[in-house]
Amino acid sequence: MDKIQPFSSQQIEAVARVLGDTADGLTGQEIAFILGDASIPDVDAANTKWKRLYNAIASVQNDKGIGNYLIMVVVRAMAPVRYTGNPQLFDSRRQRLNAVLLLTGYHVRDDGRVGRTQPAKTLSEAMQRASRLSAALAARGVHADVLQFCRAELLDENYFHAVFEATKSIAAKVRRMSGLDGDGAELVQRAFGVNKDGVAALAINRLQTETERGEQRGFANLLVGLFGTVRNPLAHNAKVEWPMSEQDALDILTLASLVHRKLDIAKRS
């Protein structure tokens, strides 16, 4: 890891308060393990949890003259394996940490690692960037399979690649469910096209009536349109040539969510 500029005492305290929160912070044993694993002396083990963390991080930073140790603590505290039984805590803790770290030009990614990003200029901006997108997507009930593919890009406000990854998630799911290869319109027609016997590789309904077969055709056309108007242009144009606003991204992700919900009920013939 490159040497990182030291963090201010206020920044260290803010991170320590999140990780050492009385209600849902790390346990005393977890703090002891994390500090030991990062080779940080536990200089104030008898103090309250957040003060214990603060004093340990501040002390080693003052001694070494670098800010790497705070990042090391955050990465160890946010290791996803710690949250397999409580993913909601991971999301909540990550959001609170990002409200602090975004002001310094860092953020916790969805893999628990810490990356660099454009620093937030104000507290309000940091809070909005840490929570606005997740709140908007949660309010829309966006499908988990969409978020799995583009959560990191959304946190970076990289809407171009967020949408690109979300549309790729649809093709990946169709391939997995149908057992077919290929991509784009060709994949959609092979997967959802209804043959003369009224059978399709994947069917979103029983295909028993003309209305049901019409719905199947409409869904296939929707997918072809989504690939044609969103995925294909993004794949063939540079980011600077294809601006993507937050509102457009949210609308497209919502449409991708609808597609995933339809795929969830599709049956393989």
C-alpha cells in the first residue's frame, strides 16, 4: 500500500465512533483482534470502545507519520465474512463510514476494501453521496441482482458503467437460466422465441393463450430494446461521448429490476 497522508484527529475520532458505537459497533474482542492483526499497539485497552480505537490509531499514526493504519483498521472491520449473518449491519456501517471517509477522498467499496474517490466538498455532499443512491434504489425496491452488478459504480457516481453493468447482469441471468450462449438480441430471440409448437426455451407464463404468447413476445421485445438503446451504445461509445445522468441511471436500473423480476418467474422448457 502506498503511503497515505495522516488523517486529522477529528477524522480518526469520527471513524472510531462508528466502529466503536455502543449499540452496534465492534465488540471488545473484535477490536483486540483487529488491532493485533494490523500490528497496532492496543495502548488504551481499558477505555470505552471508540476511545480505545481512537487512541490506538492516533498513537500509531503519530509514531509512524502515515495514515495507513486507519485504513487498515477499516478494511479489517469491514471484511464481508464478518457480516454473513447480518448483511444489513454491513450496509449500515459502510454507509456511516462513507459519510466520514468521502470527505477525505476515500470510500468503503461493496467488497469491504477501501478505494480512492473524488473528495466530497461539504458534509452535506458526503452524506448525500453515502446515502442518496442507496435510499433512492431502496425506495424503488430495485432487484438485488441489479445491485450486485453495479453497487460499487453507483457509490462512485459512475452512472455510465453502473447502467452498463446492470444490463450485462440481464444477459448473464438469461444465459444461466436457459443454458444458452450468445448475447444481445440473438440470445433473447433464442431464449424467448416461441416455436410453432408453442414452446420457448424460457417462458414467463404458460404460453397457453394468445394473450400469454403476446406477453412473451412483448417481453422479448422489451429486452431487445433495452440492449439496443442502452447496453449496445454503452459498449461501443466512450464514457465522455455518452453522458448518463443520475435520473436516467435510476430509471434504467428500475427497468432492469422489472426485467429481473420477470426472469425470476420464468420457467425453462
